[in-house]
Amino acid sequence: MYKWRLDFRIWHWIHALVVLGLLATVLLRKTFLSWRDNSHILLQQLSHINIEVTEVQAKVLAKAIRAPMWEWHILLGYALTALLIWRIVLFFTQSGRQNYQDFSQKTLHKKLVTLGYTLLYIVLGFMALSGLIMHFYQELGLVKSTAHDIKEIHELVFNAVLYFVPLHIIGVIIAENTDAKGSVSDMIHGGR
């Protein structure tokens, strides 16, 4: 019998790609596609060719440049929501719940890892729910200021995901080179 079922492994790698995609869109939004930076660039460059635009117009243009990328963030947010629902279903399989069984008999390290994953799922659940609320705030009868407040919390909680990803990768590399050799291979081929 395989340690990791095929559906769980597929979920894991799709989930990894979606989370990395979400991180990439946020990092692009905060760096290369920042409307603040790009609106200043537009103002300067357009003035060099004798086209005058206001700061408001430059802001509108800068936001329009990044809009297609932000649509990807929204689509990936839908995917994250679907993946979290899929993960709940997977919890009822042996592969999906094995990390959460026999908690009292685990080493302190394994307990912390289990608690870390539980916290991650709670954080991702909040991110998906708050993202959906922000996107559909009008349909939900919320005012824009409430959506903005949720956005502020959404962006703050994002930091937990930002820290988890490199910690997870570092943890896998350490585990792969110490007591859990074959972890990556098991998540690809299923393990025995």
C-alpha cells in the first residue's frame, strides 16, 4: 500500500503551484507592478515626449497595466478555495489524516510540524474566505470601507504564508538529508 494516495499527491503539487502563484502575484504587485512606482515612471516618461498627464491619470494607467496580472490572483484564489475543500475531503482518507493521528505519541518536533500544518490550513482558509468576501463585497451587501478593513487583515495574515513557504522548503531539505530521506520522492511516487 502506498503511503500517499495519488489524489493526495496530485492535491499537494497543485496546491504548491497555486500558493506559489498567489505569492508571485502579490510580490509582483508590491514590486515591479506597483501602481505608485509605475505612475511616477509614466509621469516622467510621458513628459519626456511632451505628453502631460495628471497624477490621477498616471495612477489609472499604472493600475490598468497590472490589472491582467491581478485577475490571475483572483483566479488562483478560486483555485485555493477549491483546493481547501478538496483537502477537507482528503482528510477522511488514510493519506490525508496520517499526519494527525497518534498525536500524543509523536516527538516534540513532529507535534510542532503537525500544529504548523493545522495553523497553515486555518490561515489559508481565512485567506480564501476573506478574499472571496472582498471580491464579492457588494453582492454580500457590505460597504467598501468594510471590504477595505478586511483587505488590511488579509494582507497582514498573508505574511504567515510568506514565512511558511521558505520554512517548508528548508524543512523538507533538512528532513531529506537527515531522518526522513525520500520525503520528496514519496510525495511524487507515493512511497511504501
